[in-house]
Amino acid sequence: MTNSVNRRVRASQKRQRLTAAAARVLHEQGVERTTLADIAREAEVPVGNVYYYFKTKDELVQAALSEHSAHLDELTGRLEQLADPRDRLKALIAAWVDQRDVAARYGCPTGTLAVELDKRADGTLDAEAGAVIRRLLDWAGRQFRELGLCDPDDLALTLVSAYQGMSLLANALRDPDIMTREGARLLRWLDSLQAPDGHM
């Protein structure tokens, strides 16, 4: 019985290593340039084992998207510990800016994947990438709603669009300082927003 449990635990850990590796490698190299061997190497798993867990590259892309979704849930879960929704949004921006070197090198993990997948003619994975971005929009919209601000979903769209834009420009220009400067501008913008009754 114990051996069976240990095997299941090891298999689960190996799958998780492959999923995390897929998220990293696909972000760094893109879908088309990434091979299953690249992901196996990153996960330190024999390449033959990859096929046991994932039959196709698309299944690995789906796993990577699940990993991005889990990271988003983990981040927003931590932010929910803050009492004030404005502080949650500011902490979100700070988390984005903290990733400025990664963004300058590779862009936004989910955004770049969504763009690349959209160019493929053979699947629906782009919609799954869009669903991860939708989760972020919905979360941000709830924060603006809690602040009593008008048009909370539009404000969320402005915020997430700004993040995607600054990630794209930081990556295109290889300049992490763009994230820092634009992050500071977003913080000022957040501070300027007032509910209709005039309360900050």
C-alpha cells in the first residue's frame, strides 16, 4: 500500500515539475520554438516520461496556462489579505513592477502566449489564454467596485491594458525601466480616482 501511495506522490510531483517547466520554457521560447525535450530538460525528467503525462505539445500548453492561472489565484489570494481594495490594486502593480526584468526579457507570460496562440489556425488554446486574462480583469473589476467607483469594469480594462502595454514595450525595447515608470504612473492614477461621493 505504501509503495503504491509513494508512486502516486512521485508521479504527481513529476507532473507538477513538468507543468511548471512548461510554463517557464513556453514563456521564454514561445510555443513554436519549444520542444518536449526542452521541457523535459528544464524539469529534469527523461524525455520519454513526458509522453506518459502529456501526449501532445498542446496538452503541455494547456498545463502551462493552468500554471499561469494558479499563479494568478495565488497572487490575488495574497492581495485579498489587504483590507483596502485600493491597497490591493497598488500591491498588484508593485508585483508587476517587481517582474520588470522578466517582462523586459520575455514579455507578460499570459499575454505573449495569448498572442502567439491566436496566430495558430488549429485550435482553441487562445481562448483558454484569454480566460486567464479575463480572471485578472474580473478580479480588478471587483476591487474598483468595492471602492464605489463608476464603471469598475472599464477601469479594470484600463489597468490591465496598461500592464499589457508596458510589458510589451519593456520587452520590445529591452528596457525594464519602462515597467518602473509606468507602474509609478498607474499608482498616481489609482490615487486620483474618487467615488462619486468624493471619498477616496
